[in-house]
Amino acid sequence: MGIGRAFLFAGEVGARLHDKDIDVEKTKPYTKDDTAYREFLVKLRHIKGRMTTAEGRRIARERHAFMAGFFARLNRETTGTL
């Protein structure tokens, strides 16, 4: 869900879908500089640390691993290093 939401959000604000070299310190949310990858870097990767139950932490770790793997692969694919 997180990945789908991130790409949907990027499309809704008219942003590029992906930019592996994004500098999150120099970009702003809700602008054309926002990307699905920025959404992961700024927000989604931190969710696992905010869960309050053991089961929530377990689920969040699994989902985090999936998202991190997805974006790592996407970065490799977009640079031709896969």
C-alpha cells in the first residue's frame, strides 16, 4: 500500500515518479519536485519505528523491507545496473 500511495501521490501533484538522486533537503512536499521515492525517504521509511505493539512492529518491519527492496531495485533498474 505504501508504494502505491507514494506513486499515486506523486502523480496527483504533477511530480516526477522517480528520481534516485533526489536531495530531500532541497525539495518540498506537494510540489513538482516531490517524488514517490522522496515520500519513502521522508515518511514511509520511518513508520516501522512508530508502531506501539509487537504485532504492529512485526508487520511494519516486513512492509519496510519490501518497500526498501522495491526502491533499491527501482534505483538499479533506472540506472541500468540490474
